[in-house]
Amino acid sequence: MTQQPIKIAILAMGGEGGGVLADWIVDLGEANGYIAQTTSVPGVAQRTGATIYYVELYPERQAAADGGWPVLALMPLPGDVDVVLCSELMEAGRALQRNLVSAERTTLIASTHRVYSIGEKSAMGDGRVDSTQLLAHAQKAARQFVHFDMAEAAARNGSVISAVLFGALAGTNVLPFTREQFEATIERGGVGVKPSLKAFGAAFKRAQEGDPEIVAAQATPARPTAGHPEVRALIERVHSEFPAEPRTMLLEGVRRLIDYQDIAYASLYLDRMAPVCALADEPARLLASETARHLALWMSYEDTARVAQLKTRATRFARVKGEAGVQTDQLVAINEYLHPGLREICETLPGPIGRWIHRSSAMRRLVERFTRKGRVVQTSSLHGFLMLTAVAAARQWRRTTTRYAEVDERIESWLRFIAQTATYSPALATEIARCQRLVKGYSETYDRGVRNYDTVIGAVKQAGRRLEPATLTAWRDAALADEQGHALKAALEKHVIA
């Protein structure tokens, strides 16, 4: 039988070192008696199609025995790849989708961390791919599957993910090279050798040991503590006045709303939750947890003050620098593209001022003149940072704004409807609580969500006690299926109200 080349495919996003990894594999082969060829095909965009690097290795001794140079392929073929390396879990999914992984021959090496794709981020609902299902599918599809959080391993060892992937590749023993030959390849590169070798060694050990099943202990989460007396009082209130089941969600809601607004706002959250949590029977326990979650989300709705608050946090600057790999002797510039409309500006100002601007034709024209094209604000500069800090300070009068009044009225109506429905169907009341998912964002996204929410809730009220919880679930999923509302209209037409 004619000897075949070793075929290796690498799927990686831009900036993750896929090219470096491919170069290392080529150098590894050429330094140890193999003919190597590499090609790369860039994706459309960073998260709609990552770059595929393809390497084929063929032994020089065999080529000489064959009487000539081998003809090596430029692209991987479905079912004809020995090793697939993926820098992120979704890239493993793409490899499976392209049928590059086969149970008969392919060793799949993938990081389990996630960088969400454009499709996942832009979905109207929760568009995230289920990582557990993806891992299970990969396990069945590959002959050997090596997987762990390689991004975390790279960060822990002060290196990059390409070094971790290289170490995991060496640890599988699927290539005819020793660990010393792999490490010599990194040393020949001459750049970041020490941290790369450290990350390589950790990944090599992890791949050699395998991934034993880890059963998470069902431990009771530690009771949170706080230095501020009023925050401590809220924590004590949660533990003394509310049942055990929704406490974790309630505490997270309290934390989120203090960060979003203030302690009084978090106290209002608990006041609103008290009647729902008073329903202590078994069917209402899920209702309490779901309402706690969605009420916290609704009360922390996105507005310009919230956006500015998040964009000026020290943690965000640190995250951006970490993701960009900024060194201590380097400067980084962060440009934010902002395009607030008249409505967003009016909703940020105190109610009387916002309503006056909205009613005044002259003021409306003046505001629209300055906001028509949007603005680029460099938050890494003093001027840009202070500008957004001033916008973030608008949260101090948030509860006087027209947006707050509108959201507050809708929340109160939603809570009343939940309580009313819970008297005869806690399961249906739980689905009503989950309808908060339809309302999110701002501007056109918010308007579209509100329209869908009003349509769905109106249909629920019209159907009354005859409505099954599963039907409402179908309506909500349909509302999240497309922006035009065609799926929702079709779903509602299936349920004709007599």
C-alpha cells in the first residue's frame, strides 16, 4: 500500500497564532527528515469563518524510495485528515460540520473556551450553541479527542494558545516525533521561548493524563458578606424573609441592581419579589426563581448611562489589554463608536428637560444635527473618558426619566399578571415571567421587543385559562425567531381564539 502523507488541519481565529502553530509543525517536520507543505485559507471575518491552515508531511526517505517528490494537497478533504487542531470550541464545531473529523482516523484537539460567533451574538434570543452537546458530538465523531480550556492554560503560563495546542499535539503521540524534537522546534523560533515551553509542558502533561470525568460537588454556596451595613442588611433580608430555592438568584439580583443603581433600588427589587416568593407550594418554586432572574434583568435595562458606565470601568480596560496582548511598555487606544438618537438623549436627561427637548422643534433639529453621523469617542484619552464618565453619572436621576417611567409601569403590569395567573396555573405564570426575554436593548431593538412582548401578552390575556404553557413557550420562541415577526404571526394563527 502506498504511504500517505500525515495530514493536519488547524482552525483558528485571527490573532490566535494559527500561523505560528502551522510554521512550528512545518519546521518540526523539515528538521526531522520530512518534506512539508503548508497553505492557509482566510475566513470571511473573524467570527464568521476562521482561517484554515493545512499542513502535509511526507518522509524524505520514502520520497527517495519512490523515485521523486510527492504531490501534496493544498486543502483538507472530508474524512481524510489525521489531526485537527482547533483554537476554540466553535472551531471544533466547524470542523465537524465540514466532516474533517472521522472516527476511523482523526485525532481532534480543541480548546473548550468560547468566543461567541456573530450568529450567536446577534440572535434575538439566546443564540449560544450548547457546549455540552458539542463536546458530546465531538467525542463520538473523533478517534481520539483531547480537550480542555487551552486559553486559560496559556494565560496561566504567560504564553499564547498556539504553544498549548503544540504541547497537546505532542502529548497525543500521533506524530512520529519525540517531545525533545517538539521542544527544539520552539527553541529554534527564538521568540518567547521560556513561556512557550512552560505552556507546552503543561499541555503535554494534560494530554498524556487524559481528561478524567469530574463530578462537581453539590456544595451549598458560601453566604456572601459585605462591609457596607445597608448591603449586609439586604443579604440578611434575603436569608430571613425568602425561601431557599430562589436565594442564589435573589442575591445575584441584589448585587446587580446595587451596581446598576443603588441600595434603595435593590431594596425595591426585594419588595417586588416578596409577593411572588410568598407562594410556597411546590409548583411555584420555579416561578420564584425565574421571576427573580427576569425581574433583575428588566430593572437593569440598558440605557445610555449604563452603556457609558460599562465602557469606563477599569476592568474593561484591563480585559481589552489582556485580549490584545498589550505589553507593559505599550500604549493602547480604545475607540468607541456611538450613535445616540434623539430619543436616547431625551431619555437620559431628567424627565422635564427630556420632554421639553422632544416637544421643541428647534431643540430637536439642533440635537439631530449633532448626532446624525454618530461620534467616535476614544475612552483611552482623558477627554473621551471624562465625557463618558459624565454620561454615566446620569444614573443619579435615572428614576426621573421618561424611559424609567415607561419601564417601571410595564414591570408592575407584568408582575400583577404573573400573580394573577399563578393562582390557577404556576406553570403558565412561569412562562409569562420568561416573556421578559423579549424586551432588551435600546432604540429599534427595544421597540421591536416591546411590540412582540405586547403582542404575546395580549394573546395570552385573550386566551385566558384555556392557554397551555407549551403554547406560550412556542409563541415566545417564534417572537425571537426573526426580526420581521413572520414566525410569531404564523404561530399565533395556529391558535385560534374561539
